[in-house]
Amino acid sequence: MKPVDKVKAQLVMVTGFLVIGLIFGWQPLVIASAVLGVGFLVSPAFGDFVLNVWFKFAEALGWFNSRVLLSLVYYMILTPIAFAFRLAGNDPLQIKKRPEQSAFTVRNHTITKKDLQNPW
């Protein structure tokens, strides 16, 4: 990591702790931001150690988010919705057509200026 990037990460940590502490009125976070700021200025080794711990924590949090939280969202939200669609017989993608029918749909529509103004 470049020295400039280390300083940026340290500044983000100190500022983040300070802002969160001031917004929620948590005095320990304000004190922690002051201690970290002074520690980063006094000792580069302390700064490297704190950054290593911080990035390991971020890596663990990323692992947790990508595996556990996204799995919970998938199984608790998306799966019940899919089952509800199947029970209702809804087929918006027209996947369950009979084999003798084509998936092609004829659309006799002339594109106008209004169609291109708000495509969403």
C-alpha cells in the first residue's frame, strides 16, 4: 500500500469514528478517534498495525456479507416470491409454452418519439 493511501485510510477511520460519535452522542468513539489520530501521527508502526487489523476486520465482514447475509436474503425473500409465482401460475417470461407454439411474438408497433423519451 502506498504511503498516501495509508494516510487516506487513517484519515477516513479517524473522521468516521468522530462523525459517528458526534452524531449519536457516543463519547467513547470521540475519544477513540482522538487516540487513533494522535497514535497515527506519533507512530507509523501503530498506524500500520491498526490498518492491518482494520482491513482484516473488513475482509471478515465482506466474507460474512457475501455468504451469510446474501444467502438469508435469497432463501427468506426471493424463494418465497418464486414459490408464490409458481403457485399463481404466473409466467411473465413465457417459458412454459407448448412445443408447437413459437416463442416469437409479432408486434405491429411503429416507434415514435414518445417511445424514446422515457425508455424506463
